[in-house]
Amino acid sequence: MEKENIVTIDEDMIRLDSFLKLSGALETGGRAKIVIQQGYVSLNGEVCLQRGKKIKEGDRVRFSGVEYVCHRTGV
């Protein structure tokens, strides 16, 4: 069974590479950029190659067998 983590953001949206770094999935934004461009990250069930893609409340990002769900504070 796949593990799911809730990642809380303070703004309406966050870039995909920043979201992966914030989630703790990757240590640096540079590493996030590489894995995104290589097709190892999916957004809402589809591979996403855009590191600047905006992630918002309810979006699901999957990387390395872990699903991260975006939650906005105050929503």
C-alpha cells in the first residue's frame, strides 16, 4: 500500500519543485528539477514534466512510491 503525506502550504499555490522540497521528498530544488524533468513525478495521476507547475489545495503529487497531498492552511 502506498504511503500518503499531507503537505501544508500558506499560499494559494506553490511551484511543483518547491512543493517537493517542502514535503521533504527531496533535499534541494535542484534535485527536484532533475527528477521532474526525467518524468519521475506525477501530478493528479499524470506524469508532469513542468517544474514550475502550480500546485494547489487538493492536488496529489506522487514521487518514489509516496503520495503527497497539498493542503492549504485556513481552507
